Amino acid sequence: MARISKTYSRILAALLSLLGFSPVISSCAKYGAPCTEIRITGTVIPENNSTPIQGIRAVLKDDYQGYDTAYTAKNGGFFLQFPHSPCSEGMNFREKNFRVELKDVLNGLFEDKEITIDSESKQNLGTVRMTPKE
């Protein structure tokens, strides 16, 4: 009788694992877990006037990787986004800091700029002023 029970238990475990159920209990739900989307916008202009700068590369990063890259449009605006699960990378999303790195890769006329953003901060950077290279 015990042998039949073990066989049925193994068959049931195999079927459940095929359906996505796991016998391991995780500290974070995977399916149906809330997902937060980071959206960062801004407009880039020179430090000395208000003419928008086109072609500045904006990269959304954390300490480990880059998530999204955009280039400023004619109006100097950029839009970055990244869907982020609170379970990814095994850390609490609310404690995570992100950086937006701005670089003039097309003309090389402006100094690089980095802006640090915590996950709960305002995600519209507004007007970002870049310093011209001398």
C-alpha cells in the first residue's frame, strides 16, 4: 500500500510540475506578481541657452545593467521605460536606485551627465541642462 502511495505521489508531483507548480516555496510570487513600470521623461537643452539638443543618448541603468536607451528628438525630449518586477534580482524595488546617463555621441559638443533617480522619485526630469565642452 505504501509503495502505491509513493508512486501516485510521484506521478502527481510530475504532473503538477508540468503545469508550473513547484514544491519549493519562494519568498516572492512569480505569476501574478505586481509589476512596476519605470518611465522617465525629460528635455535636454544647453546650459547657456534654451535651444533643444537633438541626438543626445539617454540610457536608463542601475549598478548592474542598462535597461533602455533613447535619443533626444528635435524638441530635445526623450522617453525611457522599463517594466520591473519587485522580485527581479532578489531585491526590494523600493530600495533600488537608477541612473540616467546622458551623452552627446553624435557631435561630442557636450559633457556627459548622470542623474540618479530613486524608484519612488518623480520620474519626469523636466529640463536637463548640459554643459558645452570647452
